[in-house]
Amino acid sequence: MEKTYQPQQLEANWYKTWEERGYFAPQGNGDPYCIVIPPPNVTGRLHMGHGFQHAIMDALTRYHRMLGCQTLWQVGTDHAGIATQMVVERQLNAAGTSRQEIGREDFVKKVWEWKDESGDIITQQLRRLGSSLDWSRERFTMDEGLSKVVEKVFIDLYNEDLIYRGNRLVNWDPKLLTAISDLEVVSEEEDGSMWHFRYPIAESDEHLVIATTRPETLLGDSAVAVHPEDPRYTHLVGKFVDLPLCGRRIPIIADDYVDPEFGTGCVKITPAHDFNDYEVGKRHDLEIINILTKQASINDEAPEAYRGLDRFEARKKIVEDIEELGLLEKIEPHKLKVPRGDRSGVVIEPYLTHQWYVAVQSLADPAIKAVENGDIEFVPKNWENTYFAWMRNIQDWCISRQLWWGHRIPAWYDENDKVYVGADEASVRAAHGLGDDIQLRQDEDVLDTWFSSALWTFSTLGWPDETEFFDKFHPTNVLVTGFDIIFFWVARMIMMTLKFTGQIPFKKVYITGLVRDENGQKMSKSKGNILDPIDLIDGISIEDLLAKRTADMMQPQLKQKIEKATKASFPDGIAAYGTDALRFTFYSLASTGRDIKFDLGRTEGYRNFCNKIWNASRYVLMNMEGKSVSDAAHHAPHFSPADRWITSRFESTAKQIEECMESYRFDIAAQTLQEFVWNEYCDWYVELSKPVLWDDEANPEAAAAARFVLLSILEKSLRLMHPFMPYITEEVWQRIAPLLGINGDSIMLQPFPIPNADNLDAQAEESIEWIKGVIVGVRNIRGEMDISPAKTINVFLRSENQIDKQRLDEARVFLQKLAKLNSIDWLEPDAPAPTAATQLHGQLEILVPMAGLIDVAAEQARLDKEIAKLEGGIKAVGGKLGNAKFVDNAPEAVVAKEREKLAEMESAVTALRTKREELAALA
RNA sequence: AGGCGCGUAGCUCAGUUGGUUAGAGCGCUACCUUGACAUGGUAGAGGUCACCAGUUCGAAUCUGGUCGUGCCUACCA
């Protein structure tokens, strides 16, 4: 074995082996256990969120597989309509052409080529994480089977009037030229202005003042509204204003949508370009005047002077023209929320178009109930509130997109725009008796990618035609995902799955936090603070990292800033930590909070932990050279307290891990494992085994027993850790298991350790605690008194408690080795003791004779410190016990515990004071 | 505006139903290459648990408020 753990080669080898041997497919006949992957974008790249969520899903998957469940982690990708189309369009533009130029058919062909070319990047990256996904069942939202489900669902919903086509305002992206759903709009506060314009009142010399943040929409105004009870304006209601620049006369209406306190209390109403105005317009039967083209420039409905201008140019010109007319009252700086497309970043226009919608209310009701009645549970539970809040106020879902990449809407129109929905043109013709003389054209639009994602749990499992897997694995057990897509995906899956299968899609939803950078910032390409999980596994130089973070920048002016920040955070680049260390970092950070600041220091710590495991294994293997072990029954009679202790500690650990898995507390699991392996197995048990193994000849049976325990606890620990650290555990297990006569092909198919309370051994734990206490006591004196660790020393032990004497007999060899002692002498309570540095362990006095070793003043200081500490404790506990209310009210056990504590501290402080006085007399 | 969350050691975070003299890792200090490991070992320093008030025998933990901070939803013409 190498002296340090080298993850690089063995990770790739093991993953390949597991995959080739088909270990990821469900097997056996245990209970089914299933997780579906949140489908990543097929042409995308792995990010930290994937890393985090896959670490968790893989731990759950491997855990249940080892528990003997038939376990399926269903893999697949989605087609990411807008994102993918944008990438391919950019490629076309770079090549000097465009999608319009090459046409729909060729464009879609190009996208498929791009998918084939780049689609396996992300799936290869998922493999690097060790994810035990069943690749034999890989699905893609655009593949034939899934597309058929999408089609069926669309048609069925249409036939039930749950999908309809409507002409209304949508969120329109004037750059991508498509509608998007309200979830795809991000509104952030930006600096803008509030323009106050005077609108002349018709047939009078008066005017009123409206306030607007979007002057250009003036061209589409069809009324001015005031509050019905606003005394300033009641006399104007029913009159008209002459709309400047347009030569139109529009009514002044009363509507309590208007907030009299805000602005001037007069609102211009532009029904075609504002969601609220649209509603006002409907109530008052106002004209809807669309003044924008799809690209958001001014169209021919507007006065000639403005036609063809971009919306922002038009704004400028209109303000100038208003000012020229003397109608500009004032301009005030104003902060407002500007809606932008989450993909394009441009300002979204409310725009009147025909789109397809899902009427979600009737789907939402059962989906709400499923969570209310506990059929589906969120972990942590408080996310249910977020879900309810959205679901109870849900809006119809705009599902059509003006894109070419996606599931084309199965709807055809005749010459009169009458719509027919069906699987294909032939079946539409047949169903509606349309002869060949009637021209039909298919709807140009495709469906929102989330529409197909909403069907993911059942479409990937073969519903509705091949239901073997569906019958076995649906509902799935748990969905692991980020809170940012509860609305986009989780809620919609629940609605659609209930509707079509009558089942919930999953029993639990484990919501992870969002991985942020070392400063708590959200990671994003534009901020240049992305960490690539693969770079943490393989390492990356600072040069490559800088190049990666500043490549293809949307905002090149940020380059210097990004470089500076990157150099500050990673002056030497990033070391190669390996997959297991990265995964363990994710577990350790997977607590219940919603932000996860990624801390590379922890990854380094867990890399070191891997090395610790590696070296402990080396130690065990070295000690097995030329030796063999039998079974537990054979060795048990020769077990030392240390052997029984570590066995007992293992059981407690296994029990805790079981609880952590049930409660999804991977952070506690990680800490528990590290604590056991490092602080108990390595720090103590391995050390305690040394005197026994090195004195093999004196007691060969004891040495053999120790070897057996070293080996078997290591082997069991590897199985306990395997769901979290698949690679190192496999590699080491392959070397260790045969020595125990275990013949398995892979640790991942071995049983997970089931806690066995029979192995708990309180007596052994007490014995070892005693030994540890004595050793730590001596080390403490050495450390504080500056005695070289190389120097062997003599100690005396003294106690009134005979148990201490008995314990010394069984512990002598351990103490000698671990505390580096020359002699250990027992003193009876009344025997005279040499002048010594003293440390107490319970009633036991640990005495290190001072002659030539210890400075009196230093020992006095040390004792003073110890006494002061005890006095603090006595004061606190004594105060408690002196309080009658505490003694009367607190549970008896609590009071008894406090009394015991007090008694111990008092006797300790007495003993130390005596020592202190003896030293004082000496000085 | 409403909702949710957070504020514990220099940093990143645990802290179960109130019962500890408040924990871990990293970092820091001192010493040490001893036959698994310097990606290591040993010992140690470091916190009035944001603040205030309340409930209680007892509060990091429960209640109310204040301050700071982050996010989500709705919306402001």
C-alpha cells in the first residue's frame, strides 16, 4: 500500500467495475426503494448543487441497497428548452447564420447533434461523483417513450378542458421571442424614474397629472383612473382627457384599484401593457391597444413619429416631446422592481398573445391535500409552508413556448383557426372527419420543459404501457432537491402524478440548502465564483481556474475583479482532494439550514480523514502479515477490555448512523463516523493494540484476538462508511475482507451493519475510560511540565478505591506503552508519597515524582489553575443545590447528579489543596 | 407589504423533548519525526450563545420585543 491515500486512479477503476458488472441495477427481492434523479440539463455541466444533491442521493441509495432493498436510482436528463436552444443559436450566429435562415427542421437537427455531442459530459461527470445510478435505464425527456407520455397527458388534459388556449397577457421575452411562465421572471429593485405628465382635460382648461415609470406606454393608454372616493377627482369621473401626442380622447374612470396615496392619485391605464391595467380594462370595457412589436419596438398602432423605435428610444423621445408641449410636471428618481427574463436578462413585457394554459386549480386541490394529510412529507418540515403558500394562490400555468426545441404542441388548425388536438394529423382528421381538401397546420409552439419534467417519476418508470417498474417502484421513496425548484418542479410533479396515476410521486421531499461560495454569495457564472466539483476532485492550478472563471464572459469589465477575488480565495489553486473527501464535505454541511457556505478547509480535513483511514488500514494489514485470524467465537474468550470496548463503541456508532439515515441528518452521520474512526479506533484502539501485538509471544491468544478485532471492526466500519465514501471503502475492503474469510465481489453488495445491542459492554467502556483518564493525566503533567515525550518516567498511583487497584492490574501494559512509563507503583492510601506533580482521575491520584523533572513553581501554578477551575464548578453546582426551590422542584435524578458532581469536585479540590500546601512547605 | 430563515470560539458549523462548568472541524500556541499516518501525534489557549425583557428551581434551547442579516412571495402606477 502507498504511504498516503491516492484517490486518482482507483476511483475511475472502481466506478467502471461497478457499472460494468451491473451493480447499479435493482437486484434481489427485498423491499423496493427508488429515487428519481432531478434531471439535469442534457447539455449542461455539473455544479456544486448537483454535487451536493448527488452525494445525498447516492448515500441513500447505497444505504438501502446494502440493507437488501431492491434499489433503483433512476437516471435521466431533460432537454432544457430555452437554455439549449440559446446555446445552439449562439453557435449558429458565430458561424454567420441563424436559426431563421436554416429553418426549423435543420435547426432541430442541429440541436440533436449538439445533444449527441455534449450530452454525455454531464453524465460522465455524475459518474465521477460515484453516483450509483442505473445507467441501463437512462431516460431523456425528448426520447420516444417520454414524448408519448407528454403527448398523452396534453391530449387528456385538453379533452377534460384542463388545458385551454387563451388570448391574454403573458410575460413576453422580447429577446428570445417567447412567452415564459411567471416563475421564469425575476424581479429586482433597480433605479428608475417617476415621470409626472399633465394630461389636459377635454373641453376645459384644467389638466390632471399622472405618474408613470413607463412613459412609452402612453401611446397605448385607453383611460385615466382615479379612486372613486378621492375628493380631489370625483368631479372629473366621466369626463375625458386628450391624450397628448396621440390625438385621442380617453375617459376618466373610477376604480378602487387606484391608491389615492400613491403618486398623484391618477393612473394612466394601458390594458395591453400592464397586468393590473389589463384587469381594470376588462372591468371597464376599455380598448386594448397594443403598441409594441414582438421585439418590443413601437408598432403601427402608434402615431407615425414613434413607429419602429425601440421601447427605450421611444421612452426618451416621448419624454422630450411631452416636455416640449409643456406637459412635463416633474421627474423624480424612483426605485422600482424591474421584471427580467431569467435566461435572457432583458426586461420582460406584458404582451397580449395566444398561449396554451393548464387550468391548475382542480389539480392543485388534491396536491395540497396530499401534503396536508401527510402522504407526502417535506424534510425539513417547514418547507411545507412555502409549498402551501404557493399552491393556495396558484395561477394557471402558461405552457407554450415560442421555441423550436421541445415537445411540439399536438394541435392543428384549419383555415379558420379552429383548433383540433390529437396525437398526429391523421388521427385528428379521422376523429373530426376532416377530408384532404381541408388544410391543416400544426401549432408552431413547443411545451415548457417543466411540463415534461412534471411527469418524470412515472414517465421514466414506463407508465402507462410497460408498468413492471412503475408497479414496483412507484410511488418513489424520496425526492432530493433544492428549495429553488419547489414551485417549478416539485409542486407540478405532485399535481400531474396524482392526476394521471392516482398516486403520489414520492413519499418524502428532502429539501437541500443552496451551495454558496466562501463569502456566502450565490455561485454564478457572471459573478465568476463558480466552483466545479470536478476541480475539487482532480485539483486545478490557479492559472486554469482563472482562465475558466473569466472565459466567455457576458460582462468582460468584471474580469479584473474576478481575478483578484479568485487569487485571494485560492492563491495556489485547488488541491486534488478526491471524490470521497468532497462527498464527505457535503454531508458534513447538510444540516437543516438553507444556505451552505462551502468551506474548502473542511474538504481538506476530510481528505486527511481519508488518509487516516488508509493508514489505519495499512497498520492492520502490516500486522496481519504472516498471520491469520479465526472467527469471533474462537477469539472472544481472549478479548481484552480494549477489544470489548471498541466492539461496544462500534455498536453505538452503528445505531447512531441508523438514526441519522432515518432523520436525514447527514451532517451528524459524518461527524459520528469521523469521531468513531479517528478518535476512537485510530487514536485509542490502534494504540491500545500495540502493546499486545508487540508482545505477541507472551500471549499469542490475546494478540490473535486483537488482530481479529482490529480487522473485523475495520471491516464493519468500512461497510458503515461505504454509502458516504464509496471509493476508499471499496479499495480497502477488497484488501481486508478476504483476511476475514469474506468472499464478496464488492463492498457495495455487502450487508449494512445492523446495530446489535448484545455487543454493548458498559463494563469494558468503564475500563477503557479509566485507562484513558490515567494516560491523559500523565500526558497532561508531561505537557504542562515540559517533560520530553521521549523521556520515560515513573509514576505512583494512589486511591482509597480498591477498584482502581484492580484496574491497574489489567491496565499496566497499556499505561506503560501509551504514557511512556518506566515503572508504575501502587501506593496504599496511607502510604507516604514522594513529592510529585499530581493529577486526579476520580478518586485516583496520579503522581509523577518531581525529582529532577519538575519545577515546584510550575507545579504550583498548574495546581492553582486546576483548583480555580474546580472552585468555579463548586460555586455553580453548590449554588444550585443551595437553592431549596431547585432541590424541591427538579427531578430527583437531576438533583442526585448535581450532588454527585459536587461531592466529586469537593473531594478533588481538597486533595489538590493538600498537595498545594505540601509544595508550599517545600519551597 | 406579507412570509420564512439566520445571528453560538478568529473561520465554517452542530447543540434532539429546557437539566453541560456550551461542542466539532479548520485556524492559532507550545512541544515531538516514537516501528500506520507530518494529509501525523501530544498538550493548550480561545465563547457574558446578537441585545433587552419575561416564563421557570433552571434558558443557547420556550415567549414577547429590539437590532443586524439573508431569502421567498405579492405589489407600488
